[in-house]
Amino acid sequence: MGFVEESHRGGKNKKSWIEYTARYLFIALGALLVAVGLELFLMPNDIIDGGIIGLSMIFSHISGLQLAIFIFIFNLPFMVIGYKQIGKTFALNTLASVALLSLFSLMVHGKAPLTEEPMLASIFGGIILGIGVGTIIRNGGALDGTEIIAIIATKKTGFSVGEIVMFFNIFILGSAGFVFEWDSAMYSLITYFIAFKSIDTVIEGLDESKSVTIISNKPDEISSAIIARLGRGVTHVYGKGGYTGEEKELLYCIVTRLEVAKLKSIVHEHDPEAFIAIEHVADVMGGRFSKRAIH
């Protein structure tokens, strides 16, 4: 019995070791991509990103010192705050992310830029930067301390985290017009938008999930069809109409973005008057959520 338990524990430790190794390899890959995006696309063309990275790029340009120095120095206080507010694991992952980014930035610095066309630099630099940052975030790290400050500030100001981060970034991106040129500020906005969308794509994946609520007079038929043709689980929720006072049976299920059109078709086949509400879902875990062929 003891041997079985020890073997099981050893297997678990081995799995944890593999998971940790894979996590930090992906963080290193993300940091390398960010360094390439910054040093070989954005910096040579006077284009900046938002947040702490953007602030570091401005100070690097003004002082003539390497970008890696400011990225590491400016992120240090946020790592301390993150340790106190979020936890040790987050702080260690952030430290690894920032340290690796600084190291790779030093290694790539001085290499010939991959393009000197500002529009190409803003597009491809934004994509590479976003993929890198998204990879780091997906594996538990971070490169930007403005979100941590925003979380703290939102408790005192009443503004949302997104609004505070946007305020910081408008200020930082707008500063590019004074430090560089106004063309640079406009290209920087393009880069920020592209990087933002790339980060979302990496974190959430191309196959986004949607939650669907259906109100129909034929709930059993629709539920059976969704289970049979999409392979999705369906939850029946019972309620009462606020206007009519009638008992209502709602259907709730999770599908991928690619399955939304098919689900609508299935519902309308059984009840053309059915009410359908579709919402975005950030993440899905557990349950019967598994892929099946659409037919």
C-alpha cells in the first residue's frame, strides 16, 4: 500500500515538474517574441506600445539608454505590489517574465530592423508583441504593472479597471506625439489595437465560447436536437415571465463561435418564434463541453 501511495505521489511530482518546465519555457518564448517585436519592429521606427513597456520605450529614447534597463526598473515596484496583492506565484512568474524580456532585449538590441516601413512595423510588430504578451499571460506571468495599479485604484475611485488602464495608455500613447512625431503617435495607436486583439486571441483561442439562453414553447424538442446534432449538454432552467406571469422553461448551453449559426438553425427549425440570447464566455472548464462534428 505504501509503495502504491509513494508511486502515485512520485507521478504527481513528475507531472508538476513537467508542468512548471513547460510554463517557463512558454514564458521564455513569449518574452523572446516581445523582445523581437520591440527591438526589430517598433523601436527602430519610433513606435511605442501602451503601459509600462511604452513608458520604458519613451525613457529609452530620451535618455539613450537601452530599453531593457527601464523595463526591469519600472516593473520592480509592481512586482512587490503584485506579491502583496495577488500572491507569491504571480510575483515569481512576473519576475521571470520581466527578467527574460530584459535579457532577450539586450541580446536583440542593435540588430538590423526587419522593416523600416512604419505601417508594416506597426502591424507586424503589434502582432508579434501581442502573441508574446498573450503567451506570457496565459502561463501566469505579466509584463505590465498598470493593471495592478488599476485594481487598487478602482476601489478608491469608482472607475473600472479597464477605464483606468485606458486612461494610462491614452496618456502614454499621446506622449509619443511630443517625444517623437504625431505620425508616431498614430502608428502607436494602430500597434496598441493590433497587440490588444492578438493578446485576446492567444489567451482565449480562435475557437471562442458562447453561452446561449433560449426561451421557447418547445424546450424538449430543441434540447434533444442540440444534444443529438451538436453534442452539447443543455440545462433546463425554470422561471416565470415578468409580464405575463406564465411559467417559462429556459434552455442554457455553451457552444463554440463556429457552432452558433448551426445552433440558431436548429432552434428555428423547431420554433421560429424562439427567443435566443448569446453572450461571450471568457473561459470554460469541466462539464460535458467537448467537440463533436456538426451535422
